Amino acid sequence: MSKTWGFLTGLAVLLWAALGLAAGGEQWSLEGRVREHRLENGVTVLALRRPGAPTVSLQMTFGVGGVDEPAGQTGTAHLLEHMLFKGTRDLGTRDWGQEKPLLAQIEETGRALDGARREGREADAGRLAARLAELQGRHRPLVVKDEIDAIYARNGAVGFNAFTTVDLTSYIVSLPANRLELWARIESERMRDPVLREFYVERDVVEEERNQRYGADPGGLLYEALLSTAYAAHPYRDPVIGWPSDLANLDPMPTREFYRRYYGPEHLVVVAVGAVDPDAFFALAERYFGDLPAVGGGRPVATIEPPQRGAKRVEVRFDAQPRLIVAYHKPTLPHRDDYVFDVIDALLSDGRSSRLVRELVDRRHLAASVSTANGIPGARYANLFAVFATPVAGAAPAAVEEALEGELQRLAAEPPTPAELQRVLRRLQAARIRSLESNSGLARNLAYFQSVAGDWRYLEEHAGVIAGITAEEVATAVRTYLVPENRTTAVLVPTVAPGATGPGEDS
């Protein structure tokens, strides 16, 4: 499980308390309360009625993300997430009849412009760029900006958003319970008939987003360098937002084909949590999503990351304070060792009493901050356990690395005491209770585990497994995985002024 999700790490015991459910002395769990229905075309529909306000939180999650993109097309899934907000033939346009041929001209011109730029034909590129700008100017008055968002807002919806990860893509919204049919109509239409309008405009937006997230953000640069170094073969090495050269050449035609291949009903999980009648919701899903044709595409990634046979290291130079990430390959869920690493995650960095915080931050004053994450960058395939640390001013990253290695060796030699394990379980328990209090949080958890683990019940079973993890299992996992030959280290090295002597350089 991954701390990237925050609420997805180490679900602990007494999960029922998070739901605020107790009646007649009976303690309720999710089992028997989450209703499940499978449409003939493969859509999985989950519904959970909860007391409270007459609202419903809805989540549509496709089991497709950056890991599924073909070589040379990284960033496609994330760009598609943006594009599905642009509407359909009925939503987002003032006149589809006028817009359709204009979109075809824009696509043809944009493709020619990309080709001219790749081939270095500057004169042609200048002419085509002017032509594209002229076409986009003619197209702009035909577009109804953010029409879907406006419709939802007029009907009392909040939180209309989406996100893309290496593993999946989700579209979310919360709205009054009496507006469920509006939601079903809009979302099924977006799924059935998306129009990739303003494709090149939005591609420029994503390129700028990438520049801000990676070109100007030292943390993003370091994380990207870590993944591309730790993974030699598996597509987990690629950034979700895409590599710059791929992103600059994304084309509507292969993007549309990627959508048709992967975003079919057999890859879709629909979740409703709140004031919902499950049977009525299933009937609604049948009516609006049941006739979507299965696409039959999208196979699991065949590439398996080969075992690492020696420590890896990468440096990123940037005008910022030093920081480092140390990561180790490990199995993903439902392997038992993944559960063990949820406990290791909490033992090392959850709270002031955790081992790394206590030793590196409070006692030795080597790090200004330290945290860990189990399950980056995703959970569909074997992933990484990582430690993130920022040295205090004047402390060398090497000193932090040495102290970190010492703490890992100590955990391998000195397993946690029963009291330490119990303290960790209590902290995990409290955090998970908080994370599941909202309808939207619970909907996101259900959709995530149904998509990634193949069964939402992982959410419920996780607590019992974690409660049975032993101290010796923790020590064994550390000795097995957190070893130098399985380690990748990424270090942010501050840039050096001209004439100065940098780390590792001769004076």
C-alpha cells in the first residue's frame, strides 16, 4: 500500500468505528453493507448507504494509468484526464455541425506542425503555427468552456475533479441524492462520446504543468530521477505527466485509440456512498452504462523488473537545499510482505516516537524532516519502499544516509517490542478511522482497492492481517529487502557557483 494516497496505508483494526455504526449492541462492518453489482459488459458497481446528509459521493475509476501507455506516448493517460472535461458532441459546444470540420482541420494542421518541428523545417513550422493559431481562433467561439462543471454547480454538486496515477484514472463528484440521474447521464455520455476539443491548447497546459512540477520543483526532479534509476525495464520508471519529448508530440489520433482500447466498461469501477438506495442505483447504472460495448483491450503489463544486483545512485543538481530519497524494491499487495511494510512504514516515521524521527531529527539533529512511504509509485506491480529526508543546514546528506543505514540495521537486529508494535497499531487505527469518516474518502478507498487489488474487501481484511504481523516478520523483511544491493539513492546536490569547488570535484 502507498502513502502517496495518505488514507491507503495500513488500515487497522476497529474499522467499523470509522463508519459510526452501532445499533442494538451489534458492531457493523463493511461486509454485508457494501452492495456489489456487475453489469454484463463488465462494469463493477458498488453502493453503500450511509446515514447523514441527503448527498452522495460518486467515483468512477478506470483501471488504467501511466503504466499502460505505449512507448513514446507517456503522458497520454494524464492528458486524457484533462480532455474528458472538454465535453461531448452535446456538451461543451455551441454548434457541433460547425465545430466538427474545424476540429478535423485543427488536428491535421497540428499533426503537420509537430512533424515539421521534429524534422527541423523551421519555415514550414512557422507557417503551420500561424495556420493553427488562426484555426484555433475560429474554433474558440464555438466552445462552451467548462459546461459540465457549470451544470454540476447549478445542481448543487461539489468536488468535481479527477486524478491520474501510474495505476488508474478517477473522476469524482459529490451531489444531492436527487441528482443521481443527472450524474449518470453526464458521465455515461462522457464515456461514450468524448470529444478531444482544444487538444493542442490543453497539451500546452500540461507541458507548462510539467515545467512547474519538474523543471522548477526540486522535489519533483528528484522523485523523477529516483524512479527512472530504480526501474531499468518496468514502465513504473516513467512519469505520469510524461517525458517532455513524448508530451510535445502527443497526437489526437493515437490518444483517441488509447482511450478506445483501455477505457472500456470492463475496466471501470463505479462507486456511490451516502444517501443512496443500492437497488435503485444498480438499475440506474444498467440504464446508462449497461449498453456500453466492451473494448476487449488493455492487458496487464508483461514486463517484469529484473532483480537489482547492486546499489544504484543518481545525483540531481539544482539550486536548492540538499535532500535525498533512498528506495528499495519489494513485492506489492496482496503479498504478506506488503502488509509487513505497512508496519515498517509506521515504525520508522509515524509520529515523534517513531525510530527515524526520534533518532535522525530529535536526538542527532541530522535531518530537518524524515518520512517513509510503502508502495511507490503504484500498487498494481512490484514497487518500492522509500525514505525521504531533508538534512538540516550544515549536515551532509552522506551523514543522513549513514545514520539511516544504521537504523535499518538496528531494526533488523532488534525487532520492535510488543509495546512498540501495539503503539504503532493504535496510531494506524486512529489514522484510518479519520480517513474513512467522509463519504468521499470511503468511496475513494472502495474504488481504489476494487481496481488495484481486484476486490474492495482488501480494505476490510487488511486490519486483521496487520494485527497479526509479528516482530520477527518485521526484522526478516528488513534483512531481506532493505539491503545495499537492493537500494537506489537519489540525492539533490545544490548547484555550485562558477569558480567554486563542488562535491566530488577537483579544485
